[in-house]
Amino acid sequence: MTFEVIGTYAVGLCLLIGGAFALIGTIGLLKFNDSMTRLHAPTKVGTIGVGAILLASVINSFVSGEGSMHELLIMAFLFVTAPISANFIAKVNIHKRACDTPPSPPRDDTWSTLAVPEADRSLADQNAKV
């Protein structure tokens, strides 16, 4: 088998995988009832589907001899921004009270502060002396 034939099969496989994931994401978007469950289908599954389609484009451009890296930049941007946008959409739904409110975190005065718990003060004092 030549490089072109293997590349063509790889492109076809990536397109099938990408199309299947995009279809599953679309069905999930239509089937789920509330906005919070509906949010996961396009953001998680759709990202993988679009990523596979872009990977097919990269493979095809290298097989044809005109290597292109633009698709890799698009994939990187997509993989970075999709979780952030999903987080913002979820926060809007929580603040609008359009979904069940998640449980409150336990009370903790030391998280994200410089306060040292009483149990760890002796260790902190020992480290300060050294």
C-alpha cells in the first residue's frame, strides 16, 4: 500500500468518526429535556466530532503534498474555548435558577487563604524555625 492509499483510508475513518460524534451530539441536543443536560451533548461530543473532521483535513492536506497547520490551530482553539463556554452557560443557568441548585460547599476558612488550621500550626512553627 502506498502512502496515498493509507492516507485516504485514514481520512475516511476520521470523517466517519467525526460525523458519528457530531450526529450523536445533535441527537443529544434534541433529546435531552433541560438546559443543563442538553449542554453536555454539543460541548463534549461535538468537540470531538469537529476535532476528528479537522484531523481528516490535516491528513488530507499532507497526503496531497500541501501540508497545512491551520486546522491544528483551529483544533487547539476549539479544545480550549469549548469547556470555558460550557462553564459560562452552566453558570448562567444556575444564576437564573433554571436548574437545580448544586449543594453548597462545606465551610472552610482555610481554603484559598493564608490561614493555617490549628492542627497544622505546629508543623508551620517547626518549618519557620528551620
